[in-house]
Amino acid sequence: MTSPAEQYAAAKRRAETPRLTEFIAGLEFQLDDFQQRACAALEAGSGVLVCAPTGAGKTVVGEFAVHLALREGRKCFYTTPIKALSNQKYHDLVQVHGAAKVGLLTGDNAINGDAPVVVMTTEVLRNMLYAGSQSLHGLSYVVMDEVHYLADRFRGAVWEEVIIHLPDSVNLVSLSATVSNAEEFADWLVTVRGQTEVVVSEHRPVPLWQHMLVGKRMFDLFHDAEAARSHEVHPELLRYTREVSRRLEMGDIRGRGRGGRGRKAMIYRPEIIERLDREGLLPAIVFIFSRAGCDAAVQQCLQAGLRLTSPDERAEIRAIVERRMSSVPNEDLNALGYWEWLDGLERGLAAHHAGLLPLFKEIVEELFVRGLVKAVFATETLALGINMPARCVVLERLVKYNGEAHVDLTPGEYTQLTGRAGRRGIDVEGHAVVVWGPDVDPRHVAGLASTRTYPLRSSFRPSYNMAVNLVGSVGADRARDLLEASFAQFQADRSVVGVAKQVQRNIETMDQYAHEAGCDKGDFAEYFALRVAIADRERHLAKQTQQHRRSEVARSLEQLKPGDVIRVPSGRRAGLAVILDAGVGGFGEPRPLVVTEDRWAGRLAAGEFSVAVEVLGRVRLPKHVNHRNPGERRDIAASLAALGLERGRGSGRRGGRAKAPTGDDDELLRLRHLMRKHPCHACPEREDHARWAERRHRLERDTDQMRAKVASRTGSLARTFDRVCDLLTARGYLVPGVSALDGGGVTDAGRMLARIWTESDLLIAEALRDGVFDGLGPAELAAAVSVVVYEARRESEDRASLPRGPVTDAVEGVLRVYGGLIGEERDRGLPLTREPDLGFVWPIYRWARGEPLAKVLASANALEGELPAGDFVRWARQVVDLLGQIGEAKGTPDGVRTTARQAMDLINRGVLAYTSVG
């Protein structure tokens, strides 16, 4: 057993290798110990997993892999999770190695793709592996930056696909944020990739100080290093926050937010920025978990007259912006809000979120890194790998909306966000500031700040595209083996070990309970089984009654017509309402669109009615009702009031009501008779025995669930894969019973599906085969395919309007195909394909027809709600990407192929034609 000193000396000797010495000589800084250990392992021929905090310098190890590849005359692919990070890394490597040796491949750019070093998104490499690209020849190193992205529920599977399918000759460099299960992840990497060195560093090169801002006072979260290690919050901070909370409760002070009062958090952004400026803590990133909040913060600071830049800095900012914006047409500047945005930049202020034009975000990043923009208000997307560190990071809240609900930040998210604070080589320390509010407990913040790691969990699952590519490249049997080699299955198999042990313990406990429940009158287990059967039968009858009532409600809703007046019996919308649209059709229960007597308009769920709906009267409606128009809602409510109906009263009913099943049935009476005749029923200790039997019954039920969990997790991915293949075979994408190599098990339709990479891959392939897109013009095709890529940020109650004619026919065709597809998916227990979203049809249709950006955005905002320019560009680029896949896929009809390419040319104009690397 070697001592730590001997191990360190051995590591230093390993580091003294020719390639690494040469690499270090070209750096302007000394490597940390973890960087040297990782580089030495890589040069020794091992794969490496490097886990270290944000800003610790993990990417140096990836850059050493690039250095090795160039010196060996081999290739290195540097993969990143997002295009912005790929663009940034491309620029960094070009500065070191020159443009001739470095290429870039993303969905938007293809530059020097045959270079020995190519930066790309992970999806591009996955596609290369499935296609057997010639570019893979000579590949020796693959760097997977931000490899913890494999936990992402939407895109994480791509990372595992790449790791599994890379040739054995390729050394993998995995760079990750600090995760608590690094050893587990490394064990899996060893299983699928061979020798892998694990290098974990908890050290931050720039110390991070934690603070809380309470009103105008700044407190240290911990009063010294020892307190930080023991999570002991500064006592003065606790005392002061309790005092401020008490005064807020009593109304002695009011919130600082304009228009705020009472217990609202005391947030006034200009004061926060001014305070940071006085403390010398700029540049700063203020994380606000909403786009609107980020934009509002900039406006607050501008209205307060805040200016953080000197005249020379303002001139430099304007020069950089004008140079970078030279490719954007002048007529689009007003539509993009350019002048207001520029005003903020010149004052040193900016927002950064997904709704911004990509070019705007890149300029903000450049100006911030140069120190010209001093304060950026950003959503958490900024924390995802882009090299944009600050001296200080501010968190306004510790809660964010995850798309479904407001949830607390996790320790991992807190660490990633605050990890931006402290610029290596510039700052001697970084600062993280949490803005206090009445709902923020400093002790909770201390827990977040002290928890440095989070577990990495796989999100891998087989997809249709993956299935045809696997069967086509290695055959069905080998494909199952590859799926069983995934990190997801690795984690699932490990997790069932503990569950299986618990099953055994439960069985022993159940035997004890059965002994306690023993009865000298007879078989108590038999008697208790009758009691359980009676309870089950009673629940079944109650459920039947409930289902009957639901079907009765649904039938009454289906009979409603526009103009009918009904009563909503309870809930927020209780009272009288007028039917505008019965909401019949689709795949669920009717959801009628109504206007209430309170002038609210929206759709009601069937669950809001406990009994069949009665029609109380009728109101005459205009021919074309726009329920979004306040005037029309007011007129309808007035017509409703004129009927003179009282809330909750009225007569008349359309349709009859069937008799609901009630009371006992013969089976229930028979079971009760058997229970009363059983000898154990007369036992004086019957209920004592029954309590032990009930405990055994509950434990048996829990144990059965555990057994099912073990069974479902063991080989679960292979079973899902089999169900996917079963559906693909039924629909003609795979050959029944064939698992030969070289694509023998894949049909022509399957080869087309193999080149469709969108989330709704099978839906697009089925629509192509059904001829849904045949005969469409370029703008019409762009509009039709948009429904499978676009996803509205907020769920709409209403179906979006569509251009009449071929576009409507095509979209209806996609919806028809979707209806059949999800039925088969549901029957096989597969995840359902996402429902098409019609919200982007009009914007992309107008844009592809040549309408100006201002008109496209204005029309979109009028029809469907806010569509920021950045969102428009992002979704339009995804439409272009899908059109490119359709144009390149084998088996796409020639006419559709030509139209797809024409549509791409029409879309790629104006702000879409800009390339961030050009």
C-alpha cells in the first residue's frame, strides 16, 4: 500500500511525459494537480472521466486531447451539448491551432468538416455513427464536454448512444460537473469503454463567498470558514431576518418592489445593481427565472437612470454592435427592438434568455466577457456551459418554473448557477448573493450552498429512429445487448439489488404476521380473504356508479349546441354560462368553450360537472364569435343576464338520463353469506386476528409491487426495445423475424426513418408514406411540418387557426396519422408521441412566403400570443433542420424532396440567414 506522498510523486513522474511537457510549455498558467493527473492518464492510453466544479478548468483536459491528436496525426472530435458552446469552442481552438486544422459541424454551420479537429454537437456525432460516416476514419479521441447532460430527459439518450457506439479504438474524454455518483458512472464507462481513469476535484480555483441581501443590508451567510463547513448561518443574519419578517407581518414596513406590499420580497433591481457597484462586485449575473422578469429588470434599471459605463466604453460598445449587426436588414431592426436593446447595452445592462435573437445573445456574451456590459439579467439557460463568468452571481429567488410547476432549486442547480462567480486569472474571489424574501430561510440557503454534488441519473430509452439504426447496423439480437449495456440499465440493475433484499425481509415478516393471525376456530386466512373480496366488490360497484355518472355527463355535454345556457355547479367558474363551442371530437371527453356571467371565457372540463348538464335556455350568438374580444364577452354576458335566470335555477333538459347502478348485487350478497357462515366469524378474538391479517395483507401488497419493480427493471430496456420493434414491424419498417447484419432486417421505409432525427420521427415518416405532404408548395410544406417540431411554452385551450386549402388538409392529415399512431403506442405500453402543435403554422407560412419580420411577428402575437424574435428564429431553424432531413432521407418522394429544399432556401433569409461563425 503506497502512501499519499508516494502516490503524488508517481503522478508527477507520469506527468513528465514529452507530449504533456510540450503542451504545458504553451500555456500561460500552471496546471492544477487534477488536470495533470487526467492528462497523464490520457497520454498513457486510458480514457478519463473528469468531475470538477464550474470554472475549475476541466476543458484543459479536452484541449490536451486535441493536442495529442494533432501530434499523432490523428483526429479528435470535440462534442458539446449546445450550438452556442460549439461555436465558442470552435473560436477558442482556431485561435490556438489555426482555421485550417479546426472544423465546426452543427445544425446551422458546416465549416471545414474534414479537418483533423472538429467541434460538433453530440447529435451530429450520433448521426455520423449510425450513418457509418467516412469522417470517423482516423478518429482517436472524442471529448464529451458537459457529459452530465445525459441526465437531460429530452436529449440525454444521445450521450449514451455515442458512448456505446464509438469504436473501441477511440479514447473518450468525459468532462462533467461534480456529481455524487462519479464512481458509479465510471464503473459503467469501464464496462462499455474499457480502462477509464476517474479524476475528481472539489477544489474551486477562485474561492466563493456566500452572501444574503436583506433590504439594503448585505450579510455573509457564514461568519467564518469553520461555520461554512458545519453549515452554521451567521447569527446576525438570522436575527435580522426574523426582525424584518416580524415587521412585515405587522405592516411596519412595505416591500421595496414597486407596487409591492406586505409580505412581498423586497426586490428593487436598480438598488441591487448600485449596491454591487459600490461594493466592487460588478460584472454580475442576476438570475431571474422568467424571460419577462429579465426584460422587466433591464427596463427598471433604465427608467431609474442607471448608467454603468464610461463614454469610451459606450463608444466601443456601439462600434462592436454595429459591426456584428451589419448583416441584419435595416427594416428588421425596429421589429427586433434593436434601439431599446442598444440603449441598455450602452449603459452596461442586458438581458439574456431563450427569447432573444441568437445574434443578440452572442453580442451580449461578447460584451460581457470584454467587461463592457456590467450587469446581465439571465434565465438559468446561461448556466449551461457558455464561458461567461462574472465576479458576482445574484439569485433573486430559489424557486423556478420547470414547465409544469414551481419547484425549489436543487443543490446541483444552485451550485451550477453560483459557479459562474469568480473569473480565474482575474478575480481573487467570487461572490454569490441570494436576495432575501419572507419565504427564504437562510438555513435552507446554507444547505444549498454546502451541498456541492448531485447524482447523475440516466434518461435513456429506445426510440424509433434508434431501433431501425441499431437493427440496420448490428441486427436485432446485438441491438438488445447494446441496450443492456446502457447506463440506464446499469443503474436499474444495481438498484434492484436492495429491493430484492427487502422482498426477502418482507416474506419473513409476513410469516410472523400469519402466525399471530392464527385462529383455533378455522382457517383465518380463508376467512380474511372473504372480507377482502367483499371490500373489493364494494369498491368495484362504487367505481361503476362513478363511471356511469361520468359517461352520463359526457353524453349530456356532447348534446350541447352553441347558444345553450347551462349551469356550472361548483368551482371557480360556478354559475351560468353560454356555450360557444361544444368541444366535441379529438381523443378525450368534451371540453365546451363557454363565456360565463362574469365574462370569463375558456374551456370547461367534464370533471367540473357531477351530474348530467341541463340546458336552461338559449342565447342568440353572432355568426363569428371571438371569445378573446372583451367587447363580445361583455355582450354575451349581458344577453345571458337578460334571460332573468337565477344562479343555479332553471328547467328543461336535453336528453334522458339512464339509471345508474345502485345497491348490492348477487355476488356481493353471496360473499357476505359465506363470510357469516365461516367458523372464524364467531371467534371472540376475531378482530384481533383481523388486525394481524390486515398487516400481512398490506405487506403482501407492498411486496408484490416490489417484485414487479424488480421484474420491470431487469431487462426493462430490452423489453421496451422489443415493443418498439414490434410496432415498427407491424407498420412495415422492419422485416418480420429477420435480424441479419448489414441492414437485412430493415425495409426501404425503415431506411427512410433512419435519417429522420426529430423527436416525432415515426410520425413524420408515416406522414411521408401516407402522401400527406405530396403536392404542397414550399411555404405550405414548411407550415405543415412545423406542427411536429413546435411546442408552445404555455398550453392553449384553443386550436390554432390555419391557412385554408392545402395547409389545412396537410395538417389534418398529420393529425389523422397521429391519432392512429398513439392508439398503437398505447396498446403496446410505449411512450406516446407528442401531440402536434399548430401554433407555429401561420408564422412560418408567412415568413416562407416572403413577408417581412415585423408583419410576421405582429400577426403571430395577434393570433397566438407573444412570439419573441428569438423564439421565432429558434423554431424556424428547427423547421429548416427537419426539412433538411426530409430532403436527404432515402425514400422521400422526389417532389417532396425538391420542395423541402426550396422551402429551406425561402426560410433562410434575413435574420435566419445570419450565421454566428461567419
